[in-house]
Amino acid sequence: MRDWFGDATRWCVMSLDTASDLTNLVFLESGWTKREGLIIPDGKNYRLLGRVVENAILENYLARPSAKKHKDYYDKLANGSLRIEGEDRVAICSAEESEIRSNPDAQYYLLDGVGRCLPYLILVAEHKREFEPIEAFCVSR
């Protein structure tokens, strides 16, 4: 959670209508995202979801045992048993200044939904699924 979240924080539901709305979300940077080769800090926009998708495909991430949960989401999204809407919406929030400095194409951070958005965009990149808008809970600073 962000330190600016509080009792007065107002959330809304918004539609991420274009692929770039999704690909320009800031992705989680952590030990495991670096170990898995999803995040490679090598220049501007290295944490954007679109870049993470490219890294995941190049590294064959979904074939790894450590990616089981993401692979399960991938399969459910592929067969239509999961859609990113309703109770399965993602949550985004305003990106922090430090995140925007290193990822200048970003406006929002993917707060909750890494497990659904990464496989979804892998399917789109692999041309196994057409892009469709998804719903997100959103809070802006």
C-alpha cells in the first residue's frame, strides 16, 4: 500500500480501454521479479508491463514451475473461464515520482493484478487472444 492511502482515499472503477493503458502500467519490482527475469533494470521504462511481457516471453517464464499460478491464470484467460472484470478487477494507483522518473511512459502503478495482467497480455502478444478492455479499481493521488 502507498503511504498516501487513508480513510479519505476515494476509489473509482475505470476501464483500461487500449492495450497501451495496460502495457504502460508500472510493474512490481522485487527480488522474485528480478530473479525470474521479468524485471531487468537496464534503462528507461524497464518496469512497464509491456516490457515485462516481452521479458516473460523471451525467458519462457510460464513454462517454469515457479510460474504455476501465472500459468493457471493464463489457461483460464485462454479458455474464457476468467475475465478481468467484476470481482476479478485489478487495482491501480497513481505512480510515484520515482517510478515515473525511471518509467516516463507510466501514469499508474499495478497495485493488485500482476497475476492476471501478465498472462492476459502474454496471450495478446502471442495472438492467442484479442485485446479487450479490462476493468480496474483506481485511486489517484
